Amino acid sequence: MNARLAVQRLGFLLLGLAALVVVVPILVVVAGIVVRGIGAVSWEFLSAMPRAGMKEGGILPAIVGTLLLTLGTAVVAVPVGVGGAVYLSEYARDTAFTRAIRLAMVNLAGIPSIVYGLFGLGMFVLFLRFGTSILAGSLTLAIMTLPVVISTTEEALRAVPTEFRTVSASLGGTRWQGIRKVVLPQALPGIITGVILGLLRAAGETAPILFTVAAFYLPRLPHSPLDQTMALPYHLYVISTQVPGMPAEVQNGTAFVLLALVLLLNFVAAWIRSHFRRRRPW
Amino acid sequence: MSGGASPAGVAPRASRSGSRPRWSEFAVESLIRVLGFSTVGFVVLIFAFLLREGLPVFFKLPAAALLGELWYPTFGSFGSLPLILGSALVTLLAVLIALPLGVATAVFVREVAPRWAREILKPLIEVLAGIPSVVLGFFGMTTVAPLVRQWLGAPTGLTVFTGALVLAYMSLPTIISVAEDALDAVPRSYRDAGLAMGATHWQTTWRVVVPAGRSGVIIAGMLGMGRAIGETMAVMMVTGNAARLPIDPAALFRPVRTMTATIAAEMGEVARGSLHYHALFGIGIVLFVLTFLINLAAARAIFRRRRKGGLR
């Protein structure tokens, strides 16, 4: 009996150790980036143009570029993704075609980000002649983000009890009225969470924007959707691998700003999810 | 992929015959249908554009040249063997590290950990999933690589091993969440039966629950692999990018170059329409097909497990 309990203790200890091996490096990475980077961040760093071959000054165009790209991604991915999810949750029956859609989603989610970059280059930059532009980059990122938006939105829609739909129908509402006035508002917090999770992935991606938007060094703000722009993730890549003699301070500061932006969005999404889950009426 | 009966069947049919035909409603519903099909359209579009730009290389060069041992584009040599082996080596090593760690963590979180531990572990794993690939690459380059160099006395810390280590952590969130789902699907009665037979909590977990969820573990490994093979930025930043054949055991601690990193590093400097340009799209086709097959297999396995019904 005692031996069995000793084995149990050992087994649980090993499992716990594995969890520690997974989690401790996460803490080390986040803490390391924060500790090393936070000192480099000043108002000038956030609000000035880069100078002297990016070795001095700030990273304003990269921050603005990433915000614009994220916005552009949202403009395309949110309507298409939410529409697609409404179809899957409210209209689709279990047919071969629906299964094809689900399969397509799984595969879309699994396509490597660099392949999205190739696709964006082939279709948006060259074939549709958008050139390397915010437009081409946003479209590329939007398609990459779709599976996340669709699957989380669908989950939020399905969580709304069927009774809500039946009651709406019993009051004489059409199916679409029921969706627009009852189901979508009820699912809204879940949809917003999903959209933020999708967008934060888009904001942090580098590979899809390499050949579709990203400018190596462009110390001005973009004027139109057809302009190139710098972007935070690409900027971090450039200053840490492509430019010799780059001060570590600039690198650490940029890594910190990017990580902070993404983690902030992550917390917002988590907060919305837990806040509204507690308050929902069903 | 949430399964179960669609609530669509319950929705009102009769109400539509209500007052007057609503054209706006018809328009909206048609639009939604089109949006629903859009994902299929995008997969087809992506493949079509890869083929359009990548197929020429398969016609212009014989298969033997494409599978050669020398990737040296400036001299017209497009042997992709070093890149394919490089990707395979880094990916396999990453999964070898991540799968046991991830599954053990999932078992710990689901079966053993007290509530407070679970509430610390899960958000942290979500944070890991959210860290951008470049940031991990940057950390790997500036912190992990120097450590690897010191420990191994290697000339450089940018090696297959460093890449696999970083990649392993990048695929951990996927592996853990799939493994957790699998454990979640093991019915409570299995655990009760184990305990009722006099087995300890550990014996029940290890000999009953984990084996019952093993198909999920296999799926977790496949999806983790799909994620690892497609990773680009972090891998490019920590593997050193030397396109040479990794064949001897020492290759683990030498630089290597993956398929993804090759595209990312070279596409920017290539003349459009050149053989090199088509060759990079050709690598894109290989990556697309590989991940497509991996995900297809995983999706089928998930579907089969659901239908079998023994679990859940």
C-alpha cells in the first residue's frame, strides 16, 4: 500500500515538474523582455521618427503602421468572419458542403504564415496590382485571421440557448430578425473576445507582411492605403538581424512595445470574456 | 469545429410566410451564405496562386535537380534537399521535446492540479500562445543562443537544437489544448471504475485515463507538428540559416536552414519571374501540401473519435 502511494507521489511530482518546465520559461521570457525593454521606452521613443539609420529616435511609424494594419485587418475580417460564423451556426445543415467549409477552416488555420505572405504577394501585390501597400497587407492578414474569428464567433453564437430563437419566432420574428435582434446581441461579448484574439495574432505577425507591406526604413507616416509602412514586428526583425551595430536599447525597447501591445489586447479579451460570462442572463 | 446538432433545424420556417416578401432580408441571407462559403474559396484561391507562380519551376527543372543537395540560387542550383531535411530535423526534434512535456502538463492541469494551480497555469499558457513569433525569436537570439554556445562550446549558438527548443515552446499551447480536450472527453465513469477497483489516483490516471485519451495525444502531436513546420520568423532568427545537409549526428548543434526561412530570407531580393522566384513559390507549394495533409489527417482523426462515441 505504502509503495503504491510512493509511486503516486513520484508520478504526480513528475507531472508537476513538467508543468513547471513549461511555465517557468514563459515567465522568464516575459519578465526578461519587460525588464530589459522598459527602460528604453520614453515619450520620445514612442512619438518620434527613427533617425540615423534607425539607431536613434523613436519608432512612431512602426507603431502607427501596426495599428493601421490591425485596423485594416479588422475592417475585412470582422464582417466576413462574423457572416461566415452566422451561416455555420444558424443556417448550415449537416451537408457535404458544410463539412467542406469546416475542413477549409481547419486547413486555413494550418497554412504557414509565410505561405500567406507568398499568396498575398502573388494575388494582391502583383495580380491585382495593389503594390506593396497597407491594402495588400491588411487583406493578407485578414484571410489569415478568418479561421480564428469564425470559430470563436460560431462558438459564441451556439452558446446562446435555442429558446431565444424560438421565442423570437413565436413573436412573429423572421429568422434574420431573430439573429439580428436577439442572437447577435447576446453573443456580442464572445464575438468581441474572438475578434480581439484574432487581431492580436495579426498584429504580431511578420511573415505575411514581409513582401506585402513592410518597409525596411521609412521615416514618415503613410498617407493612403496604397502606401508602404513600417510595422512593429518587421521592425524588430530588421533591427535585430539586418542592421549591424544596432544599439541593444533600441532592440529591447521595440520588443517590449510589441509584447506590451499584444499582451494588453490579450488581457482585454480575457477581461471581456470573464466579465460578461458572469453577467449573462442564461 | 464544434459538433453536435445544428440549431438551424429548430429555427422558424412558418414565420417566413408572414406578412410581405422581404427583399432586404433575402439579400442579407444570400450574403451570409456567400460569406459562409468564402473560406472554401480562399483555400482554393491560395492554392491556385501558389500553383500559378510556383509550377513553372517544376517544368523547367528535372526532379533530380530539385531534390539535389545544393541550394545555391545565384548559380542556378536549386537542390531543396538540405532545406527539406532542415525543416524535418528541426520540426521532429521540436515535437519530440514538446509532446511529452505538453501531454504531461495537460494531464497535470486536468487530473491532478488543485484549482489555484490550474488558474495560474492556464492563463500563462494563453500568454505563451499570444507572444509574437519575432519576439520569441528575438529572445532566442539574444538569450538562449549564447547559453547554448556556452554549454556546448559550439562556435555558434544558432543551431538546430536552439531552433527546436524555441519551436517546441511555440507548439506547446496547441499540444496542451488538444491533449486537454482529449482528456476532457474521457468519461467520468472510467475514472470512477478505476478508483472503485482499488487503484490509486495515479494508477487510474496513468493506466486508464491517459490510454483512453491516446488518440487525442496523437492528434496533438500532428497539430503541433503542423504548427512547427510552418513557423518562420523565430526559426529564421535562431537556426543560423546555413543551407547544408544535416546528416551526421553533430548536425544537431550546427546551423541549418528550413524551407520557411528560405522563402522569407530570399523572396525580398529576387527578380520577379526568375527561376529563383518560381523556386521559392515551389517551396511554398510543398509547405502548403504538407500542412494540408497533416491537418486533413488530424481533422479526420478528430471526426472519427467523435463518431466512435465510445468516448463522450
